[in-house]
Amino acid sequence: MRKLWLLFSQTATICLAALFVVGTLRPDLLSGLNNNAVVTIRQPVADAASAPPRVGSYSDAAKKAMPAVVNIYTTKAIKARPRAPFMDDPVFRYFFGDQPEAQAQPGNNLGSGVIVSDSGYILTNSHVVEAADGIEVALADGRRVTAKVVGTDPESDLAVLKIDLPKLPAITFGAADSARVGDVVLAIGNPFGVGQTVTLGIVSALGRTQLGINTFENFIQTDAAINPGNSGGALVDVNGHLIGINTAIYSKTPGGASLGIGFAIPVSTAKSVMEQIIQNGSVQRGWIGVGVQDMTPEIAESFKIPGTRGALITEVFRGTPADRGGIKVADVLVAVDGKPVTDSASMLNLIAELKPGTAAVLRVIREAKPIEVRVTVGKRPPKARARQE
């Protein structure tokens, strides 16, 4: 028995050693032993809904805002030149024949807009639709429709359009004055008519004024690329919320290419103007009837006023609210209803925000002494002179 056990042990050891050698040197000879074994390995598939957000990507913000940004195409008939009298002269016609009469040709313009209500209201720039004979709006989903102008406000360069379509995607307004210098922003529009485009930048500055673009200025400055065709489009934050309406750029090139200095109207201004246009068809602003200029160190020294904050009254127009309220030339306006006046542009905005017919307390410095004057605010004329408030 002991001999048999030793023989079995030696045989098993030799077989195992042989299998080890064959498996190490020629594993292909053993592959046939597992032909009937099927091994299934299931690799996990990432779910798009549960996937972590892409670092540095703003696709979610773009996806949220883009459906609400539209392309605007306007047409304007160019009048034909009047027929020259000599064309009816028989002698001229004998030598030169009948000349075809010049026909009116359509002129085309393009811009962008933002759907701000599912009932069909669209915000855009006034200069995009100015003097247009026809306006067509193209939505991001491919639908096209004719739009009508509800009202325009050239002094802020804003306009409201209306379209009649179902299931309109309206943008979400950002919190008023929530933008901060350094915030990442996206500009969405239709540059050069190439189609809807998203560009990235930051808020470069806030409260830009005295640029000579609009009468009322309080721009957000951004380096997000804004080019011709972007006017009226959306400037949105990283949540896809509207913080401004793209309006203008600084450029030295004839075609107006972006140099990284673009301007957008803040959502607070756009919303206020939009609501007035929808309710009244126009914008009503406060007005007192004075001419103003910025303070300078020389003026401040001559009037014995510390600092250069405020606006110097250079004219008081007869019969205006300022005249009736007792405002005088050489007064320095430093506050309107408790809000400080930093310069003539801020005064223009503060007065314009007042409701016509209401009383306002103006704090002025007269002969180096502060006094308060009560003025009943009037309604700003449609074409008030520049720097007249």
C-alpha cells in the first residue's frame, strides 16, 4: 500500500509540474480546455444625468439661454432716384434710347433679440429695428415669424417686439445689479449673420458712462466677443440668467470687429424700459429743465467746494420745473432725493428715474452753503437736448 501511495504522489507531482511548464511556455495549448466557458464582463456606462459637471465648461448655461435668443432680420426699402427731366427729351431718347427707371431696392440689416416672455415679447436694440419696413424673427428651433414693434426708446437704445407663436422659451432674468467685475459671462447672438454663436469673457467694468453711445448710459463692459449682428443679444451669467443686452463695441476697424471692449445695457435698465413700453407704448422720464456740466478741480476751487463730486448748473430754462422750484445758475447739485450726484451723467440718470408729477428734494450748494430745494418733476420731452435735464 505504501508503495502505491508513493507511486500516486510522484505521478501527480510530475503531472502538475508538466502542466505548469506547458502553461508557462505554451498557454495556447491549454486554451481549448475552456472553449465552452463563457465569461461576460459588464463595464459600467456613465449616465449623462448623473455625470459630474465638466470642469471649466459653461455648456449648461449656454443650453439654458440659447433657445431664448433669436436672430432678427429687418428690411428697409431704398427709395428710387427721381427720374431726370432730360430723360423725357426726345433728342436725348433719340441718341441714347429709353433708359430704365431706377426701382426701389430693399436694404437688409441683421441683429439679435431675447425672448423675455412666453407670450411673445422680445427685447432688442432700438437701432436694430430703426426705420425698418419689415421685421422677421428666426428662433433657435428653426421657426421663423414676422414681428411687430411694440415700442422703442432711442435714448436708451432699447426696443420691444411682439411675435405670435406657441411654446416660446423665455429667458430667466438675473438679479438686478448682481454683476461684479471679474464674473464670467457669455455673449449670445448672431455675429455677421453666421448663425447663433456663444462667446466667453468676463465683466471688465461696471457703470460705464459718457461714451457718447446713448443719452442714458450705465453700461456693463465685457471682453466677450461682440461683433456686428450681436446687437440686441443676451449677455448671461454662468447660470444662464440674463444680466444685459449687448449693444455696442469699441473698434478701430471699418468692419467693426471686436477688440475686446464691448458694452451691454444692464438688465435692471432693460427691464424697467421694457415694462414701460409694454404698459404705455413709450418711456416716461423725469425732467427739470436745466443745463449741466461736470465739476473740475478749478471749478470746485472757485466755488470753494471740497472735491469734484456733483453737477454744476449752467442753465435754467424759463418756465421749467427747475425755474419754478428756485434752482439757479451756478448751483452745484450734489444729491437727488438723498442719492448722491457724482457727475452730470449720474444726475441725468437720477432725474430720469423720477416719476413725472412727483415732488423731489434737490440738495445744492449755493455760495458755499448747502440748501435743499423742492421741485415738482416734469415729463422729459421726446428730444431733450444733450446734457439738458
